[in-house]
Amino acid sequence: MLILTREVGETFSIGDDITVQILAIQGNQVRFGITAPSHIKVHRAEVYRRIAQRLSQQREEIAGERCP
């Protein structure tokens, strides 16, 4: 894991196409903005888990329909 220290207004890059800028720091919360190409999906972890779970359930339903 890479650990960075940044101040408000500073940025860091991920690869050539993704930039993360620190927008605000209030207490133990950090607000940041992500600039990325539209084909790259960016989700909070809890949202990503729900999406992955939904896709898994859909695959199971499709597999169940194919097997008599």
C-alpha cells in the first residue's frame, strides 16, 4: 500500500489518465475529486460490493435457468 501525505489543493496521479485532488479536510474526513476517463468506473467500496453482489446473483439466476 502506498501512503501519501497531501494538503488541500494538491494532487496525485494514478497511471497516465487518473488524477486525484484533495479538495477539503475537516476533522477526520477528506473530500477529494477524481478525474478519470469515462470508461473507468469509480465507486465507493460499499457501492462496489453491492454492484458485485447484484451481478453475482444475476449470473446465478441465469445459470439456474440454463440447467434443468
